[in-house]
Amino acid sequence: VVAPLLFNSKNHTEWPQVVSQDVRRHVHSLRTHALVVSGQVHGRTLLPLPAGCQNVEQADLETDKRGEMVNNTIIHSLESAVIEWSHQIHAVLKKDSSDALLEGQTPTPHSELLFWRDRYADLECIHSQLNSSKVNKMALLLEAVESSYAPAFTSLQQGVLTALEEAEDVHFYLRPLQPLIEDMESAEFPDVRGQIGPLMHTVCLVWANSRYYNTPPRLIVLLQETSNLLIQQASLFPCVFS
């Protein structure tokens, strides 16, 4: 409620320019932080638009028509946004489903499916933001002024697209495992033996058809998680070893 009032320059008419700019900068920083946190709460990476992004279209138009130099403040704001987005996106891209195993945890195949489902949804959200009309205009403006961040932004978009294609492929081919894993989790341990065959057969189909999950490191993670599930199920029925 307060942010729009403080951000509106019409409410700063009697303030010194330095104070007005400082207030607007702090308000924008607060709104940016709130946006990022709200996205994290819902498992999504939200990319805050830079301050002054509403002036990008006008600046681009002026550059096209008169060849004038664009306000350096706008360019600096756009470049700062690219840097911040890079940090956010790289944090997403470096995540891997094997992280839990490397940290000494004992995830099950259910965790693997959740990881790729959430990764696909998050990357799809990021890709949508990077290809919005406002962001595309920002990219065009950076290219027009020959900013050194223009190639970095293009590389960032390509990296997200590549990761999105991987996540979509893996999520699609892992989904058939969901009912098999749920049946195994709910089954009595003596009955699990008969469910291992169908599960392994489906894993083989994933290996044969997925473009991105057909590597030893990926399959090893899934098999380790399957072993964890079997151990957990066995621990619930200690009498089978007596």
C-alpha cells in the first residue's frame, strides 16, 4: 500500500531531487526483494524488472528515430538486472537431483520425480519471463547500444532453453514411474519383490527413450534412490529377518 505512494514522483514535488531518487531506489529494492521471496515461497524463480523499465520502449523508439544516445541511467539499470538475473538463474541451473545423496540424505525415487517436476515448472516460468515483450525490448536496447551485457543475456536465454528442454524430456519419461513407486511404497514388504520387475522394466524404457536421462550418472542416482526405498520398506518389517 505504501510503496506506490512513495514511488510516485508526484508525491515528491517538494523534496530535494537526491532525497526523491534515494527513496525511489529503496522502494524499488524492497519491492524487488518481496517479489523474489514470494516466488521462492511458491517454488518459482521470479525475475524482478529493473527500475525504469517503463522507459525502455520510449528510449528504444528515440534511438530508432533520431539515433540519440539513450540515458545512461536506463542502460545501467538494464545491465544491473542482467547481472542479478544471472545469479538467480545460475542458482537454479546448478541444482541437481543428486544433491541430496551427496549431502548424505536418503531420498527415494519419489524425490527424483518431484525434483524434475518442480525443475520443469520453474524453468518454464523463467523461460516465459525471459521471452516476455518487455524483456525482449530490453534485450534489443542493449544490442542497439552495443552493451557488453547483450551477448551474456543471449547466452543466459540459451542456457535456460537448453535446461528447459532437458527438464521437459526427463519429467515426461519419469512420469510412468509414479504409480509403480506409489504401489511399492504402500505395499507390504513381502509383496515388494513382485513389483521390482515392472519397475526395472520401466526404468529400462526411460533409459532407451529419454534423450537426457540415458547416462550412467542419472541412472545411478535413480537406482540408489530405489535402493533407499527398499531399505526403508524392509526396516518397517524387521520380522522378515528373524
